[in-house]
Amino acid sequence: MDIKVNSKSYKIKKAVTTLLEALTYIQENIEPTLAFDYGCKSGVCGACSIRVNGKEQLACSYTPADGDTIEPIRYAKQRRDLLVDKSIAKSLIAKTKATIHSYKEEVLGVADEKKSEVQSNCILCSSCYSACPVVEVKPNFLGPYALTKTYKYTIDKREGEPKEHIDAIQSSGIWDCTLCNECTLACPQGIDPKSDIVNLRNLSASYGYMDPNFSNMGFSGGFGFDPNGGF
Ligand code: SF4
Ligand code: SF4
């Protein structure tokens, strides 16, 4: 089987079941300096996120095929080969202030826990961020995982100040999303950031916020951020 890593072809002369095994084969037998990241090897830690044929995958879960083209995830500084700096996750979560702001004692029932159960499964792999077309044209966009995390805390009954979360995502946040769904398709954990962003827009409206791109709607039939409208 031949695969390309950053445009360079490698022949894998061994049966492999995961892309991570193929990369390890290259490192052990062909290119000892090939740099890539991994951790748990079982789809839990998110360290090995990567792009295969232009789509985000976890290297430890993806079964490679002959002719696959492998690249690092996008919008993270490339350190070497497939290794990227994912520290932007920390700064985006800090910007959205996606943690409990003011804790209040509340008993959570099963239904309450279910509400944000799926968002709690985020492994910060950055696949959704890499897949998002808005980040390409607007690098300061808060992006899908940070907004999904914000939604999780906004609907948490133990959060005494939910409006603070809503306030933090008005600028370069929810209204800039095109609702293209690429983030949802890219997520290996079944999280649906697009729907969470729609829910955050509805919550924002209940706090008196309006879509600042409202004037772009109606004429184009679009919804929200107009990528042709300039910034
Ligand atoms: S739905 Fe929004 S956040 Fe998700 S990829 Fe599209 S533009 Fe980005
Ligand atoms: S929302 Fe999904 S794709 Fe995005 S960082 Fe979390 S686990 Fe990865």
C-alpha cells in the first residue's frame, strides 16, 4: 500500500489496520525523523487528529487505503511534518470563558445531565476547527468547539450567570458561523457544534441580542454571516 504524507510517497510493506500503525511503520522503517502526535491509541485523547484526503480523521481510528494523502490539521501552527501546535484551543476557550462563572448549588437530574452529555465528550481534537471554512477567512472566529463548550455551560443549571457566556460570544462568535455543518461532520465524538450554535443564537435572542448581519438576510436568502460581505 502506498500513502502520501505531505506530498511524499511511502510504501507500507506490512498489513496495518490503522493510519497510526502506518505512520509508525514509516518512522521505524523508512523515515526515522517523521514527526506526528498520538496518545491513547484508542480514539479517546484526540492527540492524533489529522487530515486524510482533505477530511479530518483520528489516525488511531482510521483504516488507511492505497493512495491516501495525509496532511496535518489546518489552522494550527505546523511544528514539523504532521505535528502541530494545538495551544490555540486553550486561548479560544479562555476567550469564550467557557467554564462555570458563578457556581450555584443545584441537584442535577438525569434529564439535566442528558442535555449536555454529548458536549462533555469533546476531546479537543480540533477536527471541527480544522474543517471550519470561516476560520480560513476570519482567523479570530471563536470556532465550533469553543462555542459548543459555551453552550454546555450556558444550559448548566449550576451556572448562576448564564448571560455572561452569551455576552462573550457575540463578537467574532455565533453570528459569524455560516451553519455549513462541516464541524458536525468532522467530529469523531458525535458532537453537533452547528446545532449548539443555532441554540446559542436562540438563547442570545432571548437576552435581547440580534444578528448583526441581519441586513444580509432576505436578499441572498442566506442566514447569518455573509462571507462575501467583508469584515
Ligand atoms: S457550522 Fe459554523 S462553526 Fe461549524 S464549520 Fe460551519 S461555519 Fe464553522
Ligand atoms: S467538538 Fe468534536 S471535533 Fe471539535 S474538538 Fe471536540 S471532539 Fe474534536
